[in-house]
Amino acid sequence: MPQIALSEETVRRLDGLRTEGESYDDVVSELVSIYEAEERSMATGPDESG
């Protein structure tokens, strides 16, 4: 598995997002999923059903 070096500031920001017992891998995976979902919604345009 690749290793990534993070700055102290990045670690502090990730710590702020973590819930009790949640790993850094979990937090990063969730952030990537959110980013990908936003990217898909931007590609498809606004929802016109509303």
C-alpha cells in the first residue's frame, strides 16, 4: 500500500473530521466519495425536477 506524508496542519484538519474510532483511511475515503459525487453532479448539471 502506498504511503503518503502529511503536513501537521493536514493531520490536525483530519483529526477535526474524525469521529471516535474512525481511521484516517475511513475519513479520506469518505472525502473522496463526496468529491466524486460532487464532480458527477456538476457534470450532469442542475437537477431540473424541482
